[in-house]
Amino acid sequence: MNQTADVLSEIDDQLSLRHIDLDPEGYFIIYLDREAGLICAKHFTNVIDERGLAIDPETGKPIPARGKVERTSTTLFTGRTAKELCVAIFEETQPPPVTMLDHAAYLGREFVRAEFALVSRREYVQD
């Protein structure tokens, strides 16, 4: 079965709409520092309330999924490759700031996408 890039992209787009449980250890904002040649991942802590919403531990207010939020990250992780970044987060940081396997898998996928965007000089937007 030959699948075109459009079909594969449609599969991923549909999967991006599914419900996901949030990691109680926090979340990451991933971006590129092209000048330094780095993939960057800022880690932010949160608390998950009884509704499953991420709550800012400092303000006690829900953290919106979309839009700009002014928060201070707890840690900045960087790597030149997806693998280097994964080693820094999952092997060199103990305990790692990720407690859910689906969150770890998501981060790995995003880091590979970010690395591809970095080396191919394409735009990177976190999914």
C-alpha cells in the first residue's frame, strides 16, 4: 500500500485532536535557537486539578492551552540533536521531569521534528 505524504499528514492531524492526560510534572515549550544551532525545551511546572486542567502553582489559575502566557520556566534543556536533548532530559536529569510514557514519546517525536526543521532550515511549530 503506497501512502502519500498528504494521507500520512492527515492521520497525524486527526491524532493531534485526541484527548491527552496532562503530565503532573509539567510541560515543555520547544523552540529553535538557529543562531546557536540548538533545539531548546523550556520546562514549566504545573498542578493538575480534579478536572484534569493544568494549574499554575504560583497563581492557582488554569494555564490556557492557546495564547501567550507569561510564566518562568524551571529548567531550560538544549541539544544539538533530538538524541542529545533526550539524553539530557531522560538520562542526565534524575528524576526526569516527565512521569508519563505518552508524554515522553510525544517529546521524542517533537524533538525529531525540531531537529529536522533546524537542519533543513524550515519553520518549526510545536504540535
